[in-house]
Amino acid sequence: MQEAAVRRQNGVALWRQIADRIRSAIAGGDYDAIGKVPPEMVLAEQFGVNRHTVRSALAALAQEGIVQAVQGRGTLILRKERLNFPISRRTRFNQGIGDQAREKEGLLLASAEEAATADLASRLKLSVGAPLIRLETLRKADRRPVSRATAWFPADRFAGIADAYRDSGSITTAFGTVGLPDYIRVSTEITAVHADNDDLSALELSPGAIVLVTRALNADADGVPVQYAVSRFPADAVQFTIEN
């Protein structure tokens, strides 16, 4: 069970801290035995706050679709299971989600050509200022947003990848369309942060939600970098499994 104390002068609203704690408890299975969140009075005593603060936290979680208040039954947990996404030498979104979702969809939100910054040039082994294609994408599983990503590709090698992704909704298929039959995952960095305004909108979250951020580098069979991507996943919806 999460710690009871909340910090009153750390710059984060009390209701948001409590929402984070409850969200983490749900993800950890703390309430599985009862299938619902403890009553407001119990939570208020646990966290040392008034019921109005607890009510604000539960309202935010309800907006995310994690809980639902039902008259006479309490606050029920709606989302217990997270999608398991494996990260391996050949990480693929559609294959990774597999039969955990009946429908999988990839949407192209925006695309642009831009010059490589020093950081991107270093990661993709290009010269600073080299042309890159940037894709902004959103992926859904059973019509539920599960990731938004920004990905960069060497423009000289992958011209047309934006149209290919728009048509297919798949990075793997898009790569094949522009001449790359296979690619491998070189590295993946994972961190956790509070959702920003773009996350709240694209991933349909409420303020205070936590997202898992992956920074991934893919390369071709010869080890030449072909894609660098920063992806953001709702922490209550997705978990990662690292496979050797």
C-alpha cells in the first residue's frame, strides 16, 4: 500500500499527489480484492486531508477512465490490466501488442523535414544540419490511445516514409515500402514523468497522470542508425517487459 503522507509544500497540489498514489495503488493491485477504491472518508484519513481533496483526486481519475463512481456501490476500478509491451532486439508495436487488442491503429499527426540538431546528429551518426524527416504519431489499441511518438529518420535515405506511414499506420511496413526490409533495436531508455499538455490531449489523460517515456534507437542489419524515437505511454495502460 502507498505511504499515507503527502507533502503540503512541494509545489504539487494535494489532490494531484493523492491521484498519483491511488493510480499507483491500482496499478500495483492493492485494491484487487475489493475491485474498488476505499471510501472517501477512509482515503481522507489515510492521506491526512479533507474529503473534498480526495473527491478532486477521484474526479481526475474518473476523467482518465480509471475509476467510476456508482451510486450505492462506491468508486469502482475500471482499468485493472495494462497492455504488456515487450522490448527486444526486434521491437515492433503491432507484434508486441499482439492479441491483447482486437484493433490496432497508427495515425500520422504531422510530418516535417528539419535539420539535425547536435543531439540528433550524434544519435543517428550524421552531420549536424543533415536533413531529417520528423513524424508525429499516435497509436491506439481498441480505440484507446496508448502512445504518442516523435520519430526522426535520415531524409536522404527514407524520402517518402511519411506517406508510407500515413497509408499503413506501421513503421515496419513504412520502412519496407521505402526499401528497408528489417531493422533492430540498438538501445532503449525508459523514464517516468508527469504528462504534459500534449500528453493530456493526445492520450486523453487528466492533469497529474504519469507517462512512461522511451527513447529508442533503431539500426539496419549493418548497424547504421535508421530511426530515433521518443515515445510516451500512459503508465496505467502500458507496462514494458525487457526481453534478451
